[in-house]
Amino acid sequence: MSASLPVVDRRPPPWLPRALVQVVIAAIVGVIAFGILGSLRGIVSTVLIAFVLALAMEPAVNALVRHRWRRAVATAAVMVGGLVAVVALITVFGNLFVTQLVQLVAALDEALVAVRAGLDPALAGQIPDRQALVTEALERYGADLASGILGIGGVLASGFITATGVLLIAFYMLAAGPRLRIAICRPLEPMRQARVLAMWGIAQDKLSGFIASRVVLALVSATCTTLFLAVIGLDYAVPLGLFVGVVSQFVPTVGTYIAGALPIAVAGVQSIGLGLVVLAWIIAYQQFENLILSPRVSSKALEINPAVSFVAVIAFGAVLGPMGAFIGLPLAATAQAVISTYLQRHELIDSALLRDDPVTRGQEPT
């Protein structure tokens, strides 16, 4: 008598249709949420930058509040003081840039006249003078130049509107102060309140440390560059040194190149040799700062791996623009500090991959 084979139920489980419906609904909701976030990208980035700015300025506001200033007045004083400093720097650097640009154009004109005077009259007649070059450039590129100027005007207007929004939101956050944290913590359980406030404190410490380290590096760079430019006899040594210090530290990614370009151009107007000397100084000081000074100044403020910091600058810059690149480092350091605070750690196993010694490389220890 043969044993009967078990009957296999090939019908789908009863929970499968409901699971499929839930997956489809979740996908639709995800697509809609992604589209909404994409549309609100500008608002989200504005609020995030304002929040970071408020955290960075809050220690100064708290210091004034401890001296019996009203919080709103202290916030206004700190923000107005910062704006005045920024406007003053832009004014100084703008005047310097325009002056040097005029001198550069005049030097090029004199060089062109000297070249024409030193050539044979037949050859000199083939080289157009300055007026002819300007006329030809306007005829060929005038339309593109006009559209470019209009585009720059639109970018400046958009940047002004965004900056105004950031400052207003940051002002309201700073003026609220503890009331904002009370409103955030009120719906949360005591344990979650403690975690939120702890992360808030970590973020504030990291941002304050980041700003402090940037200020120290900017002061050292400005002082050293000013002294060097004064020693070699370059004009405008003080404003150029300030420009190098501020731009190299507070403009993300390309700040070093922009900071070095202006003094090199100014020196090149005086003489090519002087421009090469300034170029050598910029390169040498940058190596000193990257290898010796910056690791010591920023080690405690931003304990973050260089590869992680580079990726953070690129990622936040791609999402939030230039300001995102600037706040990428403190945000990445804050996230790393929060994760290391709350991440559970375990004892490491014994493995050659966790050691950096001759045994790891398959060699006998000497």
C-alpha cells in the first residue's frame, strides 16, 4: 500500500493582497512626499541655514542676556554688529578690487602702447589700438555681455531675498531662545526631552567651535600675509592680508584660490617677479596651514575624518548651495558627535585587520 503524498496548498497566503496594497500605497506616498520636498527645497534650506546661524550666534546673545539685556535687544545688537562687519569688509574689498582693476587695465594699455612703439611701423599697424579692441569686443560680445549683466542682477536679487529670509528666521529663533526649546520639548516625554536638549547642546558646541577655529585661522592667515606683503613692499598690504584671511577661511571649497588670486594679480600689476613671489608665499603658507596649523586649531572643535569632511562639503553644497558647503562641516561634526554619544559600543575582537603593525602586513616583527 503506497503512502499518500501531502497536499500542497498553492493558494497565496491571505495576508499577501493586503501587503501588496500597503506597498503600493507606501510607494505612492513616498513619490508624493519626494515631490513635495523637492518643491519646498528652497524653504527647507533657508530654515536649516537660519537654524545653524542662530545656533552660532546664540552664545553671544546669551552673554548679553546675562548682563541684563533684553533678549530681543541682544539679538538685534549681535545681528546688526555682524552685518556692519560684513558690510565694512565688502566695502573695503570692493574698493580695493575696483582700484586694482582700473590699474590693471591702465597697465595693459601702457603695455600695448609700448609693444606697438617697439615694432616695425608695418607690423605695428596690424595690431589694433585699445579703442579698436573695445569697439570690436562690444560688437562681438555686446549682446552676451548685456544678458550676462541681467542674469547677474537676477542672481543678486534672488540672493538678497534669500539672505533677508534667513536673517528674519534666525532673528525670531534667537529672540525666542528658551521659549523655542520649550515649545519643541513640550509634546515629548522627559527622556526624549533630555535627548533633544543634549543634541541641541552638542550642535551648539560644535558650531561655536567651528566658528572660533575659523576666526583663529583667519586672524593668523591675515596677520602673516599682511606682514609678508608689507616686507616685500606690495601696495595695499593690510586690505589684501585681510582679504586672504577672511576669504580663505569663510568661503567654502574655492576660498583658498579666490583669496590667493587677488594679491597675486595686484603684485603682477607691479611686476611679474613680484607676482611669482606672492604665488610662492601663498602656496607655502597653504601647506603650513593644512599640515601644521589647521589640524592643531581644529582638532578639538571638529573631530571629523578628512574624507568625511570633504564628502560633507560636496554633499551639502550640492543640496543647499554655497552656504550649504559652508555649514556642511559643522553639521557633519554634529551628526558624528550625536551618533558617537548614543551609539552603543562593544569590545573589539582580536584581528590582524584591526592593527597597523608588521604582523598585519605579513612580516616578522623586528
